[in-house]
Amino acid sequence: MSKNFFLELEKLKNTLPQLKRNYFFEETDSTNTQAVQLAKSGAPEGSLVLADFQTQGRGRLQRQWESPAGKGLYFTLILRPRLHPQQAPLLTLTTGVALLKALETLGLKELLIKWPNDIWVKEKKLAGILCELFTTQVKGVAQIDFILLGVGLNVSQSKEDFSTEIQKLATSVFQVTGEHFSRLQVLECLMKEIFFQIENLIQKGPDFMIEQWKKFSGFMKKNIVFEEAKQTYEATVFDLDRSGHLLVKLKNGEIRTLIAEEVRLKAIEI
Ligand code: BTN
């Protein structure tokens, strides 16, 4: 099974010229963790690290990403973009746009991008993105060494494939559509759209991508509850800035800039 999977993965290089190298693990701790080592050892831009099963799949804010064998897509793309390190969050948003568009192509509807990195459908989480930035100093100036785009997509999980705790929060392509998609077919669709949208970001710039995100996220003007430094606030979303930070207005009228690494969204009015 794994050999076949790898051979099929290799065939994707024929249709996706940006895909340069594949690393496939039947089982690993986390594809992001593996990708750090591979990138440090010189894996080129466009290297894909994919696992059938992750024992320690990681999410944002130290959360776990449940990764049962053979059920989901768990992969990390290694990128070495010529962007300023401060623009790195834009890649999370770009990947969000790409996932949403790719999933729409597969026939899914009513998708929502929940800032900064979740794809939701019918008030449950379908996919998550873990973007990690590694910089290096060149003549005293920080530059991007590499960026890891880790994507987890629940493909054919039934409710019982998730832990009891996660069952309430997560869904899968199968649960939403009633169809069992081939993971390779879904992967090809996602990768094509991710490469396309990254090119859009580079060619058309941050403003274009931010407008796309705002259009597809359906997140503007929503009322949210968020937690920052252990305090809970209610606010209304009103914009996304050029670095991908969320601008919100608190109940008392105060404007706040939310940074993904510091904030936990607790509720959203859908
Ligand atoms: C989140 O929702 O907070 C992000 C989840 C990202 C999960 C993916 S699965 C593949 C890659 N490897 C990991 O350990 N995490 C990401």
C-alpha cells in the first residue's frame, strides 16, 4: 500500500511542476517536525512531506491534530519564498484561500475560513493550517530561510474515528458529502490550488490576497469572543491588515489588532 501510494505521489510531479520532491512516511510523529530536519538538510522549495499516520500531529497553540491512519491528508510543504519575514502570515491566509477554493472544486459548499487558519463547514472544523517560519540573519538582517506549510484535512473519517472530545468539533469531507474521495485526488486538487494562490500572492501582492481572503472567509462584520493573556473579550471583526492580522472593535469602541500566535478565538457568530 505505502509503495503504491508513494509511486502515485511521484506521478503528481507530472501535473504539478512546482512539486520538486516527495517524502512519504507510513508513520511519523509530525510532518512539520520531519520537515524542519529535511529543510535544514537542504530539501528544496517545493518538497512535500506526507504521512499516512501521525503520532504527534501538531496544531496551533500547542493543540494536537488527530491523524488516524489512512483517513486524512497530513502534509507539509517546504517553501523558500522571497518575502519579508513579516509577510509570512500571508502564506497562512493564502493557503486558507487555496484550501477553500480546492474544496469547492470538489463540490463542498458553505465553507468558511475562520481566522487565521481553519476551514469550517456547518460549524465544524474540516481542515487546519500550521505555518511555521524559520529565519536566518544575512548581514544583520532577518531573512526567510524556509517556511513550512502544514496542512491537515479530514477526508474520510467517520464520527467514531475522532476522540469523543473532538467529535463535537470536527468533521470530514466524507461526513459532509457522504462520498469517499481518493486522498490522492484531493491532494492533487489542493496542491494545484496552493501553488496557484502562492503565485498570485507573489505576482499580485498582499492586497490582492487579503481581498480574496475577506471575500471567501465570510468573517468580516462577525461578532467574536476571543481570549488574550487569559482575558476574554467580545468584539466585532472589521478588517484584516496587510500582515494578515485581524482588526476588531471591542464593545467599548476600542480598536485592537489580533495576532494569530497570541489569540484564541472562543466563539464566532456564524
Ligand atoms: C491547526 O488547526 O491548529 C493546525 C493543524 C495542522 C495540522 C497539520 S497535519 C500535517 C502537519 N503536521 C503537523 O504536525 N501539523 C500539520
